[in-house]
Amino acid sequence: MTDQEFIDKYGQKLNNEQQAAVRSVDGPVLLLAVPGSGKTTVLVNRLGYMLCVSGISPDNILTLTYTVAATRDMARRFEALFGKEMSQQLEFRTINGICAKIISHYGRLIGKKSFDLVTDEKITGRILTDIYVKVMEEYPTESDIRNIRTLITYCKNMLLTEKEIRQRGDDEGTELFEIYDRYNKELKARSLMDYDDQMIYAYRMLKNSGELLDFYRRKYRYICVDEAQDTSRIQHMIIELLAGDEGNLFMVGDEDQSIYGFRAAYPEALLNFEKRYRTGRVLVMNKNYRSCAGIVEMADRFIQRNLSRHEKHMCATRGAEAQINCVEISSRKKQYRYLAELARDNDSQTAVLYRDNESILPLVDLLERDGIQYRIKSADMAFFTHRVVVDVTNILKFALSPMDPELFMKIYFKFQTFLRKPDAEKMCYVADNRHTGILDAAEYIDINGRILGNLRALRTHFRNMATETPSKALARIDKYMGYGDYLKDNNIDDNKLFILKMLAANETTITGFLNRLESLQSILAGNKENYDCRFILSTIHSSKGLEYDNVVIIDVINGVFPSRIIKDFKTATPQEKSEYEEERRIFYVGMTRARDRLAIFRYADEPSFFVGELFPKEKKETAKKKAGAKIKENVLTKPTPLLKKKKESAVSEKNVPENLVIGERITQARYGDGVITDVTWDDDEIPTKFTVEFDNGAQRIFMYPFAFTSGMRIIE
């Protein structure tokens, strides 16, 4: 088949950029594909082009995808276009799949059996639990073990050194290296390997065996990689080995959509592609066929502020009929009833997207109580076994069972009473002998007077709590019993407390609240997706690769999304900057799931850098005039006008931007044009000073807003 015959038969609907990508068969090629640009269509057509036009044997082509599901989808779509016979000749694999093949091959070469792959998480879970107890000297929750698994995966995929692992452990408040080291030794002692080891072992085998590497380079002369931005460092190193310096490597991805940093996604490989491959080419597919123009323009404007990215712009192919709302809600608490009513009256495909699974639990609670249908993607149980949730439920249970020594030993050190463990154990012993409450037993042991006073106060709190509503009890735990201070001192996120308070608001007794938590856990554990339901709840991560008619993004508030705030970029570490840019990418991915309508919630009681960047607030003078005015909840169907670019004007206060954004271009009479590289905010999130790097190389610090009233202006 000739090139033109192929295009006439299969590629008439492809645009020029897509056709160029399909024809790019030889040499290293990186295809940057913005959201909704048809990357899978191009990958499938390119495979057909290689077989039908270039005459490449299917045995010489390896297509790598990120997940098993993506592998099946790719094979299915190829078969639908080119037929079953051709599809069965091609090899679609995950990177772990090809690693398993390499390890098995190497074992045959040297005449040794490889370690067994652990596919049952219960086995590794038991190993990690035993190690955790020995190292941390406390029994872990399911959430603790899950977090340790994620950290170990990160360490192995990033090939971290001992020093780097210890630092990571310090950041997470855990003895990570000790757990990591003992875990690896235990696996080896049992002749086992996990999925991360599988990649490390395959890499070492390829690196150390010229015969093995030569075999696979000859076999897979053409390698295609999908979702390259989600590929980890060790995975990229394996791909580089297989492809060689001048190999026929075709990588498809977009660093702007790299949102799996916790799994060690390594978008830097895309940014360094041209340095790594001397003859490499970078192609761009920048046309978005999914979203209306307004959504595309706003999302593109947002992601342009990221610094670690290729220079490209996403362009719209649809008209600007999209409706984009900044939905004003008087408080974060009130969003759940608002969303429940939206679900009740919903008659079109609407997805509520959020950063973390826990964000949606209060809404699920309301929907279940009201009998409103919903569909939830990838329901996650981690919230119910998180350390904070376990602590709070144990505290509530102890209020009802003040003689329970097991509960007391789990919580006594959470209240800043400074009670030592030996004294806590004595109290349990005395209480058992005297048949009294454990906190009452403090009166009968030799203990410091100040600590005794603390314990008496704590006893009063528990007695009062036992008869309170769960909402009052949680407020007491947080504000008056020292648990809120415990979270702050240990740098533990308190968003779990907020979610618990929202759930508690619908119950009148502590027992009822504890039972409701168990019921919700059971409901979510037994959840089966109702694909006929048009009201969808999903994390942004689970929505990646999907699209919806209407999208509502909630909980975009500082401390939740983004999870960490950087007020001074100059003093921020590279890790902190990297994590912040990933948070921006997650938000960008969420925005670009919307086809026709996009609504983003803003709360009067919670600040948000992201929302403020997209929808700048009114200036303070105007806001003061409107002080006390009631905030109205906009309906989803009423569009909010898109942000309009400011026209140039004479030097005055009109030139002062409401907010400063890193990456924004400015011009200044003395130094010329430059880019804002750092901003410092005060406690009210108002800029105080900022740094500009000018095109001539000079770097200067300016005061806000004086610099703009003196003539500086933003370049549109």
C-alpha cells in the first residue's frame, strides 16, 4: 500500500499534524499531544502505517502502555480499524510485562530460575506490617501500610540513594530507610521480588549482558511508548537501553499532564528528550477537539505559568459557546447540599471532580440519605483507616468506654498531657484493680502535679463529651483537648477532621456517628459503578483520559488543592517547586475533562491561589463597599464571563494587577521586558514584593503595588 492509498483509506480525518506523526517512523521522535488532540488515534494509525506502508514486520514492533487496561484498549482499537489478524501479530505490553519477558529469557541463558513475583498484596502487606511494628514500635493502620508501599515504589522507581531515602523518610515523619532496607532483605531471603524489583532486575540484566541486550535491540527495532509523561525513571532507563542512542523510538506524551509524581512519574525525560537523543525530533499536536474554545483558552492560560514544560499552546477547534462559571459559595460546608440538589435535578452528564477521595464523602453521605442516584469512580477506603480518623474514632469510643485500657494506650499521648508510657500503663493497672475509669486512676499513682492537672482536665472533657452531639465532641477534640495541636506539631494534615465534622453534622449521638462511618465504609466497599447514571463523582486522577459534558471542580482551596502552599519561591526547595507544579498540572487535567461546561467552586471562607488566578477578585476598595453583602450561589447554567485581557492604559492605579503570577511577562521603562520569577505574599495572600528576570539577564526585586503605579505593566 502506498502512502497516499493509506491516507485515503484510513487517514482522511487526520489533520496535518496528525498525519505528520503517523508518517514519523524512523529515528527518535517525541510527540507532544495536548488534551483532546487524538493521540490514541494517531498511535493506532501509525502502527497500521508501519505495517501497511513501511513494510515493517510486526515482530519488530513493541508498543508499551502505562496500564494493562490501556494495553487492551489499544489492541481493541487497532483491531477495530485494521482487523483481528493484523492485531494478533502485534505485541502490546506494559513495561512490567516486557520486564517479565526479559527476566525469564535471562534465566534461560544462565540456567537459573528467577525470583518469584509477588502478585498477592496480602503477602507483602504482612511483611511490611511486621517490619513496621519492629521499626516504629506501634501497630500500623491500613493507611500507614498503603503509604509505606507508595513510598517504597517511589524510592525504587526513582533509584534513590540511602541518603535520599532517609531524607524522604524525614519529610514523611517515618523511619523509611529502615523499613525499606528490611523489606528488601526479607524479599530476597524468600527468593521473591515485587513489581518494582522486576524493573530494576530487568534493567541490570540488560545492562550487564551484551548478548541479552543485543537480542532485544534486534527484535524490537521499533518501540512505541504511550503516556510517556507517566513513565518512571527506571522505566525510561529500560526504554533507553532497548532503543539505543539512534533507535526508532516513538514516545507520545505531554509533560503538562504528568500527575503521578507519587508513583515516581518522570516528566523530566520528555523535557530532556532532545539532549538525550542527538537526532531526535519533537512534534506537537496542539489542537484540542474535546472542549469548547473558552475552556481551552482558560486552561492553556493557566498551564502557561508552569516553568518546567515545553513551549506550546493548546488551540481550540470548537467554538466559544462553553459556559465557564466561578460558582460563589458562602462556605465550604454548604457545597454538599448545593451539589446534592444539583444531582437531584441533573439531566445531563455531569462529573464532580476533586483532588482527594475524602473530599466527596460528605456528599456521598447526603446522596445516600436522600436516595439520589450517583456513580462513583474508584471509591477509595483509605480515609477510614487513616491515622487521624482512627485516632478520632478511638477517642470517641473511649468517651463511651472510659475503662478500656486498649483504647487508652492508643490515644493517651495525643492530648499534650505529657503523660509517660509507664505511668499510662500504671493507670490502666490501677483502674482494673479498683474497677474505675482509667483517668480516675491518675489520683492513685505518684505523678507530677502539672500532669495530674492535665489529666483531670482531660477527664472532664471526656465526661462532657459522652453526652454531646458528635459535632460538639469533634470541636472539643480539635480545639480544647489538644488533639488539634498534636496534628500541627506533627505536621499532619487536618483536612480529615473537616470531613469528619461534615459527616458528624447529620448525626445526633456519638454511637450513631460511629455506626454511620462503618455504614459508609461498607457502602463504598460494595460500590458497583452504575454506568447509566449521569451524575459522576471522580478524583481528577481517575478521570484522566476521560471526558464529560459538564465538569464541576470542588475543594480548590489552599492546603487541600494545592496541598502545600509556597509563599516564597526563592527559598523553596526544588522538590517543593516540583510538587507545586504537579498540583497545577492536576488542576489543568481536571479543567480539560470538560466538553461544554466548566464550573469551579470558590468559597467565601477559604482562600484559593488557583481560583484567584483564573478569576481575580475585585479590588479591596470595591470589596469594602460590598462588605456584608450576601454571597449568592450561582446556578451552573448561568455563565460567568471569561477573563478579558486588560487594555493598555496610562500610568495609574488601573495598571496594578489584582494578583501576581510567576511566569507572567512584564515591561518596565528602565530595564525593558522580563518575566516574574518569584513572588512573596503576606498572611492575607496579598503580594508584597516580587523578583523579575529581565531579557538582558538582569534580575531585580520590586515592591508591590509601587512598581506598577510607577510605570511597570503586564504584557498581554
